Amino acid sequence: MIVRRTVGWLDERFGTNALLHVALKKIYPDHWSFYLGEFALYFFLVLVGTGVWLTFAFDAGAQNAYGSVLALAARNHPIGYEIRQIHHWAAVCFVAAILVHMSRIFFTGAFRRPRELNWMVGVTMLLLASFTGFTGYSLPNDGLSGTGLRIAYSVALSIPLIGRWAAGVFAGGDDFPGPQLTTHLYTLHVYFLPVTIGALIALHLGLLVYQKHTQFVRDPNRVVGRRFWPDYALRTVAALGATLAVLALLATFFEINPVGDYGPYRPWIVMNGAVPDWYAAFLEGALRLGPATEIRIAGHPIPPVFWPGLVLPSVTFLFLLLWPFIEARLTGDRAPHDVLEKPTQVPLRVGVGAALIFEGLLLTIAAGDDQTAATLHVRLDTLVWLYRSALLLGPIVVGLLAARIAMDVRARAAEGAEPPPDAVMLVRNAHGGYEEEEPQAG
Amino acid sequence: MIVAIFLTLTIAGALGATLAAAFGAPPSALGGALAVAFIGLAGAAGAAASALRARDDLTEPRAPHGPTHPRPLPADVTRPVFGRMWFAALGAFAVLGLVPLVSLARKPGRQARTGWGPGVRLVDENNQPIPHDRLVDGGIETVFPQGAAELPEAPAVLIRGDDGGYRAFSKICTHAGCPVALYRRASHQLICPCHQSIFDVEDGAKNISGPAPRPLPALALDTDGEGYLIARGDFDGPVGPDDWDRVL
């Protein structure tokens, strides 16, 4: 009754019913893998909700930051404890959900023309989500995150020509930690980054709705699925409920980032076995495997952290960002596609994807090389050289192997679908229509 | 019916969590009730959605691909409205936009001051000077220059070797600036826990393994008249990671 009257009131003033009618009737295709991006969206909403509460309980001043986190997140402050735990768990799950969603888009070819721009928006959000996570986890000024910031500062310092300026802007002073470091992090974490992500999400979803969702083939010229209301609305509420339930369970029964155990940051103290949140671990691994050589150009040093700390992630990000165009160039396929491919249909993509995942996993594992060496009783040196070789050779081997497997699967599938002798073979062309394939001689 | 059961769980969970919070129950009670509420929500929506499963799929046409209009401008607009000068003006604003960004950049100085110098006493974390018999053979302690312990480049490690002699090195790793906090006495190695750079204490803290590009700067030591350890001068090299402007 209240809902109906409100809707009517709005319609009389803004003519919203026509729009609502279209929106509620819109058809969405259904597949389990299409919910992965939704999980990411819901993690983001949880982050904003819990984050707003946290800004009111947190003291961003460098002097009091650590103490205020301890006070708001102690176990004897159950509300603060739950909200901070949910916030941190949602952050690590957010990045994970984006990556899994992105893998789905990648391996099914959903990024192809005409959806290249939306892919780029998504890759940008992955980067921003990682930055938001890093700046947020650094806010408490505890012993673990402070060391991470010190490393980030050194990486900024390593940039040729502008290193000192970059590091100075970041830290707000001549040395680490500059007097304004925490306030800089705070502004980035609670304002600039989340607002940018929010705007990009709006663009991401707007493009998705406007261009319509891709799907595995049913009818290339039509979207086949269910209306938003009621089918899809119920499904997405179920996804939301599942997201929240998982977060509540994780936050309650698995404590993450117990800053009370780390102590406040003091520049001369570090924990053994200190590793960052999982999405930053590949950088830690890269720094461990990186060369020790310091190049000098006319006496100016380029410190070794520059290559693994900045060049490697930048190149990776650019490669991902431009992948739709790189693939179009490699395959020569520039036609628009609304129909998804099975991952094994495109061995090239499977190979590249497998190589990238291999590199990411290897660098992440390398972030714990000291503990691996101790557990396996091997020399750390040996392990580092093993990892370095795997880093250079592994992607080639893994990529070729994965592509080969994809080719076999594709060939077997084609064999199974072999037509009877006098049947006509219909082949779907790039424009979504069907053509008859010429019968082969013999 | 199933939906109603799940929604009952949701209501019970939400109210339970409210009560848990109101009465200061431990996080496990609050979080457990929250989880029940959310599981109920997911279950109710999921059950309601699967009740609709029997219905047929619907379809909606996709827009055709390709150009939609040969020329986006209205037909009576034939000459460019925004010519080159407009773009030049835009470029000028872009240059202007760099001003606030550049103005943020701090003076590109790195304090070269470590606080160490001839005759400066070594102090511990509690600001107490260090008598020459403070450490046993193989012992290690973090030390600071008296009166300047807060300087970021000040921290040093003091190690007493198995021969009874003291050595002191900067504690800031030359790789990424982490504190070189681990000491392995058997092989007399200092190890940085961040990226596993290893320095040989018996060989001038030379970087023998890992990504550090330089040895740790050393601090020459002496004993003053009262038997406390003092520095003979500053570190014998620059502290911490290098940068473009640190021309050696």
C-alpha cells in the first residue's frame, strides 16, 4: 500500500512508471558465473556501509590512529569488532571477487568488441580496489602495515628523476614517515578512491544494461533469460544474502589483521614472517626475487626496487587493460560478439590466461619464500633461483601446455559433433547468422 | 512455506543480533546471529526464485551492430564549431592544471642527518647509554645516537662478535628501508625479514644474498672515559635505499 502510493506519487511528478515498466521487464540471461561480478558489487556496498561507521570511530591523526583502532576493535567492544572484521574481510574478498569475475570475462571472451571499454573500466577498478585495500590496511599505523608503507615509500623513491618528489608528495615530508602520511592515506582511502570506484561501478553497470549482457549461445540475435522482476530480483537478493552471510561467518570465527598483536609502528622493529594482504603479496614476492643490481646513469642510481616494485605491476596492468585490442590484433577477429565462447574454444586465450595466473601465483608464493625454505629444509638461495627460473620459463611452458590441452579438448568436441555423411554443416558466422559450410572433398 | 521458515530465521537473527549488541554479548553471539539472519535472507530469496524455475525463458532482441547514423551532427552544421584555437585553449588549461599538482611536491630533500658523529654515545631503546660490557659474545642490541634517537636514519644494530669485538651497522636495509632485524649468530649474518637480504657481519656487512644492492653502512666505535660505547664518526656510507638524486 505504502509502496504503491509512493510509486504513484513519483509517477505523477516525474513520469517514472514507464521507465520502471521497462526496467522491471528487462531480460537478463542466467548462468552461475554471471553472479561473480555481483558478489564484487555487494562486497563494495558492505565496504561503504561499514566504512562510514569506521570513520566515526577512528582517529586519523598519526599519534592516535593505532590506539583508536585498538579501542574500537577490541573483543570487548563487540559492535566495533564485528564491523571492523567485516570491513577487512569484505576488502580482501572484494579484490578476490573482482579477479574471479575478471577471469570469467577473460576466458569466455566477453570483453570482445563491442565491450572493450567496459573491460577497461573493470581492470581500472581492480587497480583502484587494490589501492583502496592497501591504503585502508595501512591506516592503523601498526607494526605490520607501517613496514609495508616503508617499502611503498622506497618504491616511490626509486622512480628515476622524480623519485624524491613522488615520495615527498606521498609521505608529506622529507623522510619516512612524513608528518602527513596518515592524513594522506585517510583522504585517499575514505574519499578519493571509493568515490572513484563508485562512479566507475555506475559506468560499468550502465554500459552493461545498455549493451545487454552476453550469454552462451541460445539465439545470437536475442537475449534469452528471465525478467528482472520477479525472477532476477529474487536471485540477486539471494546473492546479496549469501555475500553477507559469508562475511558474517568469516568476521566472527576467523580473526583477520589482529593489529593488537602487531604493536604500533616503530621504524626499527619488524615482525618475522611479515606479509601483506593477499592481493599485494605478488609485489612482495617480486621484490624478493628481484635483482640486487643498482643501475647508474651518469652517476644517478636506479635502485633495484624500481623494476619489481613499479615496472612489473605497471606493465601487467597495461597488458590487462589493453588485452581486448591485443587479442583482436593477434586473432584478426574485429567483429562484434554478443555470444560467449567456451574457454577451450580459443587456445591462445587459454595459454595467455594460464601464463598470467601462473606468474601471479608464483610471485605470491615467493612472498613466503623464507618460510617455505625453512619448512622444506632447502637453502633460501636455492629456492630464490628456482623461483627466478620458473618466473622466466614457467609462463612459456604453462602457456603452451594449457593451449595444447585446449586444442585437444576443442578437437575432441568437434569429433563428437561430426555430422552424418549427407548432412549439411551449419556454421555460425561472426555476425550471428548461419552459413552452410562447403562439404569437404573425400 | 519454506520461504516463510527462512524469513522467520532472518527476523530471529536480526532481532537476536540487536539484543546481543544491546546486552554486550561477545562477538561470537552477535556475529552468529547476524550470520543466521543473512543465511535466512539468502535461503528465502533462493527458495522463492527456484519456485519460479518452471516458468519459460523469455527473450528480448539485441540491437544490431554497426553504424547507427552516417553523420552525428545536424545537417545545417557544416563547418567545425570548435576549431584549433579552442583545443589550444583546452591545452593551456591542462598546463595550468599541473600547477596545483606540482605545488604539492615537497622540497626534494632527504635529511642526510643520521645523528651520529664523533663522540656520540650509543643509547638503547630506553635512552640509556651502553656500557662496554653490556653484551655477551654473539649478543645483539638496537642502538640510537644519544639525543637524536628519533631521526629516521639513526637506528643501528650493535653486535658483539664471538671474538668479543663490537661492530655496529645501520639497521635500515639498503634495499627497501626495512629494519634489518634478524641475526643468525652461527653464520654471523644479519637478515632483513622483509625481502631476505643477507649481510655478513664479519665482512663489513657485505650484501651476500638477496636483493639489497649495497652493504649496510658501518659505524666505527670506541669507548669513552666512563666506559660507555661511543661512535667515532658517522656511518661510512649513505643510509637506506638510494634514489635518483643521491649521486655517489
